[in-house]
Amino acid sequence: MAEDLMDKVFSFFSGDGMSDEKQKMLKQIAKELSHCKYAKFFRLRTEEADPSFFSFLFSMYRLTYPIKKFFLDNKKVNLLKHFIIESCFDINIKETIDRLDYAALDDKAKTMPGEQLIDEIQTDINTLLTQFDQNKIYTANRRYEMAATLAQFVTYNFYGFFKKFDPHFSDGSFLVEPRFPAAKLILIINEMETFLTVTQPLKPEDDWAGLLNIMRMCEGQELVNIEQFITMITMIREIHSTKVVELMVQYTLRNPVWQWKHVAFHESIGEEWLEEKKAEANSYVQRLNDEKKTGQINALTKQIFEATDLVRLENYTVQFSEQYRKRNLEFYAYAEGLNYLKAFLDDYVTKEIKELCDILIIRGQWTNSALSREMSEALHGLLEITEPILTMDEALSEDGSDGSRLRTSMLRVDRDPTQGRYVNSIVSKNNDIALDIINHAAQDLIIIGKHMKSLIEDVQKKHPELLINWRELTMVSKDPLPQRMVNDFKRINYFIQLMHLCTQ
């Protein structure tokens, strides 16, 4: 009887340009459909989806609707990710994480030297990397992949599907099950393809009970009956195994090789979580290092400068740099160092150090003129540095060549991301200039400091070897020359250390 029916159904194919092979394949599809366990889903003669198929879809929609609402809440999804990671913890991991908590680290910082605390943090990071191993990473990733497949399934547009055939259908209303008519399958081909795609990754053998229990903790109540959910997943898998829906579409389209789109999920929340924990710990280490660096800078500035107001630049400053930093753009990386350099040039190099060097270089009778010439060239190099500092700072003013362009780009940067790259290029160029100025000044100061140290040693000798007129030089110095050289050497040495810290 069934064979007769199929013969009649295919009788109209002949003469339609369809090859014998294709007719044979479609006839086989019709045969498989008629013998399939879920044959009732499809009316072969009229090529319609049976109301029983829509009832099946509606049962899934009703069962998973609370889960759909869960996944539409981003806060709950983020909480789920957190709970999935936590579900992979053991007692040792929890203890390590507790030790890396900022509050715990702050308590330790009150009583523990910074270097020791940094060592402990690094040890705990390495420990965590060992404890949260590849097995735990795989478990976390797999659970979140399951969550992703579930989210894809429950957010399938059931509502739009049903609305096509029942204009009065209301989303989330389950008091009465709608009565769906049979529908031409050709009208819902796209929906059928999507249905196959979103249901294909759902596997009964996966730990759905574990995932749903984690979701229950996030929600505060059970979202779905686990047994009913597993039964539904099992039926979905069986439908995929029979290929009933795929065959329905192939038959309707007269396309025996039609395929739906497969989607695979590859989540990496385990690796991402580890990177976040490392970043948090490293951020705390950076904070400790910054605090240490700031303390060292403050101590050195007190040793170097007598003045308390050290602001000498107007535009290349830490204050002006904040507008770039807040937008995650390049900022004035060497503003603090360049400002200190300008203050040191103003307060000491052009006054005390130049005056002392003039006594030593011009009035001093050197046994080796090459040494005096090297010291003289270094001093002149320092004295010439003020001009490029002021030139760069002026260029960054509102009316300057760089400052005007920066101001214009910053007005547009929120609307046009390409302006950010333009800002970065200008700021980076000026950072390179600033670093070059600082490095040249530091090299000149190192040369002066090296010779100053040699001269300090020389003046203390019974028979000096570098200068032969120390007595005469002492007479022209306003302060005792040996102590004056020692004081200036210390100040130069401290300042070189300061520049090193400001350019790290």
C-alpha cells in the first residue's frame, strides 16, 4: 500500500527534467519518511508539517521558557560564568585565591616588606597555574560550551515560528496550548534549518544535571525539571538520529543533498579566568612597585632640590596627560622626568654646577687636557638642553604645532576612532623627543660626575695628579672647594638615579 502511494507521488516527477538518479534518491527519502518513528510529523502527500510536530515544538518551548529568560539577563549569564569556574575549585585552589585577594594582600602589606610580598604573590600565581590545571580548564570550558549550546537552543525564535500560524499567540503564555494547523513545509524551510542547527549540539550524555544545578544557584530557584529536560534532550537526539526533519526538508525542496549548517562551540573561559587572576595579581605587584618607585622619587627629590615648587613645564605635564590616559591613549610617559630635568637645569646646572666647573676647567691647570675638554663638552651639552625642552613644550601649547592638532583630534576622538591613532602618533613622537633629551642629559651628567669623583680623590692626595693648582682654586671658591665638589657630586649622582626611575 505504501509502495503504491509513493509510486503515485513520484509519477509527476517524470518529464520534469529530473534525472533518474535524483528520482531514485527522492523515492528513497519518501520511503524512509514513511517508515520513520516520527513519520507522523510530516504529511507526505500534501508536504505539510503535521500539527503533532508543532505540538512537539511547543512542548520544548514551554519547558525551556524560564531558561530563555535566564539567558536574556546578562548579569545572570556573567554570574553563571563565575559559578561554572567556581564549580571546578578544590580546597587548595580556594586557599590560593584567598591569599591573592586584594584585602588579604593589603593586610600583609602593612607588616611585610614590599619585596617579600611581591615574591609571595608570584609564588601564589605559579601555584594557581599548577592547581587549576588542564583538566580543570577543560571541565570549565566544556560546562560553558554546554551553557552556550543551551542558550542557542532556548533563544530559538519559537515565538516567531508560532506567530506565523496563530496571530493571537502570546509569548510566554502557557495556560492553553494553541491549536496549530497543518502547514506547508515550504513556508518554514528556514525555521526548520535553524532548528536543526540549534538542537544538534545537545547531547543526552552530557552533564545537564550539573549545569542546571549551577544555574539554579544563580537564579535562586529551579528553572526546569531535570528529568523532563533530559527526556526532551533524548528525544531531540533521537530525532536527529532518524534525520526526520532533514528528510522532510530534502523531500520538500526536491534536493536529496540539502544540508543544514552545523555550529561548534569552543569556549575558553578557563584560560580567560586564569589570565584575569594573573592580571589582577600583576596589577597589585605593579601597584607595590609604583608605590616603591614613588617613595624613591620623593626621597631623591628631597635630597636634590631645596625648592618645593618644582613645576617648570606648562604643556608636557602629568596633569595634561590624564586626558589621554583616561581614553586608553598614549600619554606623556616622561613628563615627570623632563620636568625634574628642567628644574635641575634651572636651579643647579646653570648656577652652582656651571660656576664650579668654570673654576675647575677654566682656572684649573690640568695635566691631561683631554680630560678637561671632555668635562667641558659635557657641561656645554647640558647647558644647551634647555632650548629643545622649551621648544617641545611650546609646540604642545594650544597654539603650538602639535598642541593645536591634539586639541582638534581630542574633540573628535569619541566619534572617530582614527583620531585616536593620530593622537597616539603625536604623543609618541614627543615621548621619543623627551626620552632622547633625558638620556643625553644623563650621559652628560655621568661624564661630569665621573670627573668630579676623580677630582675629589685628586684634591685629597699629597701630590695631586690631575690638577696642579688646587691651592689657587681653593682661594677663588666661595665655599671650601673639596666639600663643594662632594656636595655637587652627590647631587648629580642622586639626579642620575632620579632620571633612571622616571624613565623605567
